Amino acid sequence: MSELAVTALASNRYFDRNFSSEAVKILPGEYFVAQSNLVLVTVLGSCVSACIRDPGMGIGGLNHFMLPQSGQADEVAGTSARYGIHAMELLINQLIKLGARRSNLEAKVFGGGNVLSGLTTTDVGARNAAFVLDFLATEKIRVPAKDLVGPYPRKIYFFPATGKVLVKTLKTLHNSTIVERERHYRKRIESAPVSGDVELFL
């Protein structure tokens, strides 16, 4: 299985009655970029999402990803992080293809909840959160808002045309569906080879 096989364009569209808007649901390993008044929706447990946007162009996108498990508890860079870099650059490249300027990008980041902690010796959510912040700092992409780590899953609504993000903390939701979805996603990414280089659109 190639790494591209676990990073895909979201295809689950529906009409959201709450916002009277067309919506796209982004599942683990997916991303979506829009220039219209769509709402992008995802539910995050240990995974993280970056809502990246060019405010001047009104173009924005959202991804949903997790770092593969590392053999070392403190590894953020290296083989594991290369998957996260691929997921971030894929989203950024798609924004640039639609006309966004990399120098204008800003990001709002969410997720990294401690919902899979019983499955591993490291806090997966905290590693994901640390990675996405390190990546954005390295790339000099401004982060005007973030809601990371903590004990609960989150539901994210991102409006690319305006940059607005609504975050709903799922304190009363039974987490088995989220945990099972992320467990399955982790198996997929850990069985995929890591690509060596990412082609950047600058």
C-alpha cells in the first residue's frame, strides 16, 4: 500500500440543515479544499486537523491525520513525522493550485485528544498536536487559533469562505466509534511505506 493510498480527497458530501449549506465530511486520512460557501466537517479524537486558509483569496481547506506510532516515545521528527509532513504539504499544495499564496496562509488547528492513550505507551494525541505546531512554526504559517489535547473528542465545522471555525467538545458522546475508526486508520498508515520526498508548490 502506498502512502498516497492513505491520504485521499474527501468525497462524502451532504446538505447540513443546521447551517443550510452544502457540507463535506472529512474522515481520518482525508482532506478537502474549497473556494465556495461549503462547510467542512470532521470529528477528531487523537487525530489532528489543520484548517488552513488564504484570507485574501477566501480559499481554505481542512485535513485529518495522525502520525504513525513511533518506537521512541520522544520522536517527533524522522520517519513518523514524514507522514505528517506529507499530509500537511498535500493540503497546502492543493490550496496553492487553487490560487492561494503560501506567504498568506494562516492555520487554525484542533484535536490531539487523549482518547487512545490506553492503546499505546505514548500519548498519541499530544504527539500529533506537537507535530502540527512544530510544522507550522517551521513553515512560518501564522496560527490565530488552536484547541489541542485534553481528554475529549471534538467536532469541527470549518467555513473556508470566511475562516470561521466552530468547535464542539463531545463530552457526553460514547467514544467507541471514534476510537475504532482511529484504530483502523492507524493500522492502515502503519502498514504503508513512507515516501522519501514531497514535491512542493512554492
